[in-house]
Amino acid sequence: MRVDDFKNACLLAAKELAAKDFDRVAEAAGATALSAPAGFQLDFFGRQVLVTAPDMAVTWRDSKPGEEFSLTDAVLVLHYLNGATGDRPTGQLVAYRQIPGGEFYTQAFHSRALAPLAKTFGRAPGLLTKAIAAMGGEPAPGLGGDEAGRFRVLPHLNLAVLVHLGDEEFESSGQVLFDPVIGSYLSNEDIAWLGSGLVYRLMGAARNL
């Protein structure tokens, strides 16, 4: 998507959200409804986000000087609030291709998220584990990879990442896993952006170690 596409998506989502009952949306999304100014407060990748009326602007609550909230992330937050059903996480985890309709976008998701994940962490033992800790994730040794972690990226949406380390004989590989409930909150395209957003945040954390 181009910048203009994200801007339009943001405007449309903001208009839709502004017309809704904020208390009902907050309850379904696991967010807090605000009154002055009206809007929402919710967690996004471990940080608190404010969504404030009348234009439903999305900002970090602890925003640093000069820090902007990306258009991509703003669209995800607004779409999450608009799509909130109140469904809770199932506790299961599936690959992107296992989400209904995900098979049509699997190759693009592999290029956007899984390949960079494997390239960055698949030949650097311990790096993913350190990046997961730096981002506030939880180690998840039972997921089957050599290194893995879980994250709550939005109040009712849990994601996980794992890598199989490579060597001279075997190629490294990476995987992003989703709780199946995500399909009742976000579109397949949004799910792909959310998964790749987690990967890029981990890559950024790794660079700062």
C-alpha cells in the first residue's frame, strides 16, 4: 500500500469509529474508554496508546519528543477497535497460512516477515532471545523452534515468533504464529502487517543490543 492508501484507510476507520458507542467498543476491545477528551486507551506492543476524539488521532501516551505514530500502526489500532468482537484468545497458535483466507497471501507474508526473521536471527544464536526480552516478550521454549517468544500485541491478540537456527548443512527458518481469534478482529491484510510489524520491531531491538 502507498502512503496515500494508508492515509485514506486511517480517515475511513476514524470516521467509522467516531460514530460508535465508545463504551461498547472499549469493552469488546479490552480498552479503556476515556471521557476528557473522549476516546480510548489501550496497549499496543507493550506501550499505551491514546485514540482521541473528534478525529480519532492515534498517539503514544508516553510519546517522546519528535516521535510520531506510524500510519501503518494507526490503521491497525483503528481497525482493531472497529472490528472488536469481544472474543477472547483461544490459547492456540497457528501459522498465517492456516488463518482462513491466509493461503492467498502466504507468499507475500513470507517475503515481508518470515524471510527477514530468518535472515536476521537464524545464524546468530541467542540474538532472538535477547531481542524478545528487550521487547518485553515471554520466552516460549515449547513452540518447537530453537528460540521462541510470545507477545500480547493488542489486548485480545497474542502473537509468537520462533526461529530454527541454520548451519552449513541446514538453512535457517523463521515463523510468526497467531491466535486464531485474530481473524474475528482484523482482515488478512491487517494480520500480515501486524505480524511483519512484530518482526521489524524485533530487528530494531536486535540492532540496539
